[in-house]
Amino acid sequence: MGKIIAMEFTADRLRLIDQRKLPKEYTFFECVTHEECEFAIKDMVVRGAPAIGAAAAYGVVLAAMQYRGLGSDGFYASMGRALAALNATRPTAVNLMWAIDRMRRSLESTRTGTIDAACRVLREEADAILAEDIDKSERLSAFGNALVPRGATILTHCNTGSLAVPGLGTALGMVRAAHRSGKGISVFADETRPRLQGARLTAWELMEEGIPVTLIADNVAATLIRDGRIDLVVVGADRIAANGDSANKIGTFMLSVVAKRYGVPFYVAAPVSTIDFGCPGGEAIVIEERGSEEVTYIEGVQVAPSGVRVYNPAFDVTPAENISGIVTEQGVLYPPFEAAIASLRR
Ligand code: MRU
């Protein structure tokens, strides 16, 4: 298979690789309405912070196509509701709110024109978000590559490749860039319970590209780090606070603790759109909690007693003090992150 195109907008629909079904089935999920796009984000047909943002932007385009016949008042009222519903699909990845905010400002700029013109403007804005995401992931990957030693063994968590990000990816973009530049790297991928993004998606993406990957159960990582078998840990982020605290897939925090304990560099890779400049620190980040069946069932098979109480947070926060560097499309940020992040604010 060639390049992975996880999302594509044709004349009237958003076509997404259905990430719930990989790697067993490579199928597509089509959204024709904004409600279908909302479902796709909530149910994780599409997931990964930048991909969620871009998909939601196209959800706004779908809404405009649905409501274009309503006349100005009805159109703008319905669009307001659609924007709010898309914005509320998942709470942690700030790229979602960032993309919806861009689409809202675009919509506002069309108030004096025709509705057809508004539809065109919104489509252009969503296309711009997608194109910029691709460009940013390439630049970020190149900056990240410079941090990867020749022959390095890299540990990663969750999925941060072309399925999660339009383009090369973030943490996995760094890995791809290092591999493509002939550094002879290899990867340990955490399986990433409960949704198995590492096993189902990261292992698949890396194997598609011929990058040496070894899949491990999440609880193996600490032993590998202690035994000196990991040169660096690279992960993505769903929201980075102004002080550098970073929310990412549940399990990231414990990796950061072990990496720090054994002096292994721990990098977070994310575009600047993942930084929430208004969020002072990790304690202010809303952590999504998902349903108990994600833990009590694996691929439809019950693995825990019926009725057991479950706690299923989808993300955790890695404190800035555990992070060696934050790789963005504008370069690598180093501690103290507060100052480095503030310098990016426009
Ligand atoms: O719940 P998910 O699969 O959307 O979580 C994804 C992650 O935590 C990724 O690491 C993060 O979004 C960064 S993707 C470049």
C-alpha cells in the first residue's frame, strides 16, 4: 500500500478510513451530514488530535451543505448549533476546538455575502486546515529527526502517524523521517489498552512502511527502559498547557516517570495548534472518560465479570518536568517551557 490518506473530502462527502476496523479490515466510512461526522469522531472512526480537528472542519462544510436552502437566518442559526455539536464531540484534544474556532471565524466573515459564497469560504478554510496540517507534520518530523541518533531504538505509545494526523504524523512522523533518512532505527510500540491504537494502528502503519517494529504489552515498557534497551521515548499530545504539561493517551504519564528515573530522553511531538495558550497547567485540562465496555470487552469478547465497576480515563497528563523537549513545526522547545511556549503566541 502507498501513502495512507486517512481523510478525503470529495464533492459532497467526507471519506474516512474506518480506524475502528483496522488492521483486520481496510474500509471507509462516509459522512454526508455533520451528524455523521460527529458520530465518526465520538466513536473513533477518526481519532488522533489533528485528524479530529480536520475532520470536524469538514463536518462544518457538511453542515453548510445541509442548511444552504434555509435562508440567511435559518442558515446561520443551524450552523451555530452544528458548530457547537461538533465542538463537543470529544473534550481533550484541543485541535478540535482550534479547528472549530477557525471555521466559526470563517463563517462570521461571510455574513454580508450569499450563502453559496459562505459554503465556498468554509470549504476553502477546511481545505486550508488539512493542507497546513500536512505541511506542519512534515516540518515537525524534520525537526524531530534531528533528535534521533543513528541506530536508535525508540519507544512510542498510542498512534501518532498518518491515521492520527494529516501527513506524516507527529511522534511517528519523527520516526518516519529518521527511517527515511537511513538511520537504521527500530521501534517498540506499546499496545495501548484499552483501544489498542498501538497494536492495531501503529504496528500496522510501521509495517506498511517497512520500519522495524516490535509490539509490546503496555506493562513491558518499564523493564525495557530500565534495561537500557530504549534510547528515546516519543509520544504525541492532545493538549499542551502554557507551562508545558501535556495531555496524551492514558499510560503516557507512567512512561515519562520511568524514562526520567533512568535518564532516557522523553519527547512530546505536536503542532502548535495542540498548545492551549489559555490553559495554565495540566490540572485545568479536561480528561475524557469513556465507557466501561472499552475495558471489559476486547474486540467484542468479554474479558471481565459483568457489572464490574470500571474507571476508564482516555488520557493522562505528563508534567512538564518529565519532558525533555516539545517538537513542533516551528522547532524544538526546551525547558523552561513556559517561556518557550509564550514566545510562540501570536
Ligand atoms: O483517543 P485517541 O486515539 O484519539 O488518542 C490519540 C492520542 O492520544 C494521540 O497520541 C494524540 O492525539 C496525538 S496524535 C498525533
